[in-house]
Amino acid sequence: MADVPGLIEGAAEGAGLGLRFLKHLTRTRLLFHVVDVAPFDESDPAEAARAIAEELEQFSPALSERPRWLVLNKCDQLLEDEQQAILDDVVERLEWEGPVFAISASERQGTDELAKAVMNWLEERELRMQEDEEYAAEVAELDRRIEEEARAHIQELDDRKARRKAGISDDEDDDFDDEDDEDGPEIIYVR
């Protein structure tokens, strides 16, 4: 699992810690868009999800092809008589076609169902990969494309960073975050 808090608009171009997070998403099998439906800053939940989807697409078009689920969080913060209408509105505006889960992480509402659905999905995926060579090949090809696109994107940003340090700048580099990508939390991968 990879939690990517702080994935912000511009992450694919190195803003914030986004590039660090995006690199780690290349190793995932399933992506969740966890969206607060009652954000403290009163931002638009659908626009927040759309911005993240666009960052995924910019970083790696193949990564955006990974299975994705929409997880609408903080549902306990909505008035009961308005809850379903708000959830439906977010799903409709996103034109979401995949699974949707309404949860409250703090109240543990809907989280068991989500965890069970993930486990079932992972087990079914593993079984299908063992039984269906064509499906396994498709998954392997998607993995290869994601890795290739991620490496190319990171190399492009590294090249831009090197040009900038050398005093060679172009207009695209003006907003580039010069942050060293090697600092930060230690990431441990487990199979």
C-alpha cells in the first residue's frame, strides 16, 4: 500500500512532494481516490479528485489505466438527508465508472466493507493471473509501460533540474521545484 497525502496539483512537474509519491504509485496494483466530501476548506470534492487524476495522467498515462476506486470519506460529516445527493453529485460530475465506497475513516463506517472488497479483488486478480495467460500478459505489459513512462518522466525532470543548476533555463523550468528527491520518509516494499 502507498498512501500519498499531499499529492497536489503540479505534482507531476515536481511540485511539493508529489513526484516522490507518484514514483511509488508505479508499484501499486489498485489505486484509491480518497476524497473528503466535507473538506475543512470547503473545496470541491469532485475538482480535488479530478486534479489528482490529471496528475496521474501527466506523470504516466499508463498509470492512469490502473484499476481505480473512488472512496468518499467523511460521510459522517454530512447531514443524513443530504448525504446521498451529495455523494451522487460527486460521482456524476466525475463521470466515475468504477467502484465507489462511502466511508467515514474516523468513525470506521464502511471501512470493513472496503477492506473486504480490496482483499477479494486482490485474490480474484491473483487467481485470474494464474489461470488466464492473456490477462497476465496484459497486466505485465501495463506494468512495463508504467515503469517506462515513469522512468522517462523522472529523467526529463532530472535533466531540467540539471539544466537549471547549470544556468540553462527555459520557460517550463520557472515553476520547477528544485527539491532533492532523495530526502523524506523511508519507503519499504513488501510482497
